[in-house]
Amino acid sequence: MNDLSLFLPCAAGVEDFLAQEVHAITGRAGDDLRVLRAGVRVRAGWRDVLALNLRSRLAQRVLVELAHRPYRAEQDLYDAASGVAWEIWFTPRQTFKIETTATGSPLKSLNFATLRIKDAVADRFRAKANGVRPSIETQHPDVRVFAHLTAEHVTLYIDTSGEPLFKRGWRVDKGDAPLKETLAAAMLAASGWWDPETGRVADAPLYDPCCGSGTIAIEAAQIAAGMPAGGQRRFGFEQLLPHRAELWSGIRNESPRADGSGVVAVFGSDVSHRMVDFAQRNAERAGVAERVNLRGGDALQRMPPAESGVIVLNPPYGERIAVGGFAGSPGRTGAREVAQDEGGDDAGDFFPRLAAHWKKHYAGWTAWVLTPDMKLPQHMRLKESRRVPMWNGPIECRLFRFDMVAGSARAKPPA
């Protein structure tokens, strides 16, 4: 268990930041740490598995590779899974689930491929445990096995995380399609406000003017406090045979990587007072209620909470934004609300107004906006100083940086 091949999947565009974080947690580098598409591979030990689950803010899971073989047909998948010593990872009294993904696989049915891998696991246990085999459980299994098929190779992993790592354990109240905590952390890393390699945060206030249920603000406050990402949840490795409670207890009790002694101001606001209430309750469960200043208010009216700082913003997208005006106006919604009808051009109106408000009142601030709209700078009539490719699930986005200078940085209108 001291020489394991681990794969940590992440959102596309986050790989380099995750590699920095993995290096900081494990100390691995060079040939032991490789950046791949949508993930990082690292050679590390079981202790690192536990530490990565606890501390990584960017990884979606921590997977241990158990087999990597060429294949042509479903029988090859059966043979690959039959050769894995599953009995050293879990017992026939536990439940398990197989999850299969594919990129360019020639096989016609992933369901049948999954069935053959499941059969191989069950048959191996029958042979090793006098006919006893573990049961399949699709909703809440004790153990998750992942299979990934490329055009020529199958890779089998055992999952050590359980629930995806973006589930920090504190979120109960949420709005529609909340931003995942892992992506919020990636935005903070890309903005430079948080350095995933050193754990340090910038000496600058952070503000999310459309905070929704508080994801970005809470993530930032926990980072500034030096709190581990997974400090309030359980993990899949606790169900695996290599798990040792005393080792896990020691890792949990270690000092955090970041210095939480300093006080960094973190602010959030939202036009929906209901969402602000959600964010406040989430902040309390996350242990950062005293570190986050949350207020109601329209993003088009809120004045800056400090003389300068960093704005990190994930405005709603996927449907038209209904900007209707100001917080508290009867029947109106704000930047965090999404319209259901198709009339009007509120989204096109909101972003230029937001940019004008920032230029008038937020001189000296830097704003980072995540959006799938590649023409957002044109809509805002601002010139971005940087754009970072980043994926929100299946949606290709850009994280745009805008440097606020009063009355300037206005883009020329299209000819």
C-alpha cells in the first residue's frame, strides 16, 4: 500500500491547479506526478490517499488503479477484472457497484460491459469465499468500482472517496443548480486569490455579489481559515479493508496546510433574501459564519464592501436572466434568478449595467466572471485582461478577468 497509482479526476481546465495541490499534499513530483486531461495521476502511498481525500479542494475523487490492460471484446473485460485481488479490498458481506465510462470504445453496449465486469468480481469472490459473493447496490454501495474504456485499453479503479469530493458535508440549503465546491475552489485558484501549492490566500478582500447559497464565499472562508475541505464528511475508504482508524485519526489531527491565524474579509450578497438565508445557514454548518459577511442586495446597486479587492462571480446561465430591478421590488427578480418566459432582453441589459456600476464604484477592484458566453466582454463593453478555459460539467466556459478602472477600459462597439 506504499506504492499505489492514483488517479484524481477534475473539471477540464483545472488540471494544473490540481497538480500543484497534489504536490503540496503528497510531496510527489517529476515522474511520480503527471498531468492528464481532466485529471492528475500520482504514485503515492495509502497515507496519501487519506490526506488527498481530506484536503483536496479540486479533485472530484481519489481512485486507486488496480488494472490496466488492452481489450477487444467483453470477455477481455471479464479477464481483466478476474485478475484483480478484490478480496484484499473488501469482503463478500459488503455491497458494491460498477460504474463504467468510455471514450472511443468499440463496444456496442456499456451496460453489457458493466455486467461482465460485475460477473468477474462476483465469480472471483465465489471462488475465494466458498461460494459467497457480495451483492450489487446501485444507490448506496459500500464499495464503488470504476471502469474506463478507451479505444484499446480498460482501466479498473477502486474508489476511496465514496460521495464525490465536492460534497463537503455542510450544504443542506441550496438553490437551483448550485455551483460545485470544487469548481468554486478552481475559480479562487485561477484568480490568484488562493495558491493551491502553498495554501496561502491574497491579502485582499473577496466578494461574490451574486452569492446564491454561498458556495464561493464559504469555500474562500474555509481556505482562509486553513480548514480541510473534507473535515465534515465521511469517505469511501472507511469501508475498505486497508483502512486503519488510528492512521486516519492521526491525519485528521495534523495541523492544516494553510495558516488560518490571519483574518481575510470575505463578503457575499444576493438580491434574493431567501438565498442569503440559505447561505447564512450553510456558513454556520461549514464553521465559517463569523468569517463571512452576507447581505441582501441587488448586484446593480451594492456598493463595494472595501476600498479594493477581488470579485469572483458565477452569474446564472443556461437560460435568460430576469434582472427586473432591485432587491425587494414586488414581483421582480435579480441576477441570481432565472426567468421562465422567453420575452424581453434582460440578460443583454444586465451585464452592461453591471459593468457600468463596477466602473463607477469599484475602481481598484479585479473581477473574475465564469460564463459559457465567449462574447461576455463585448456584452459588458469591457476588455478582459485574461481568459482562463474552464469546464462546468459538460459546459465549456471561460473565466474572464476584468481590471476595474473608473470610466475606462471600455471596449469599442463592433463596426
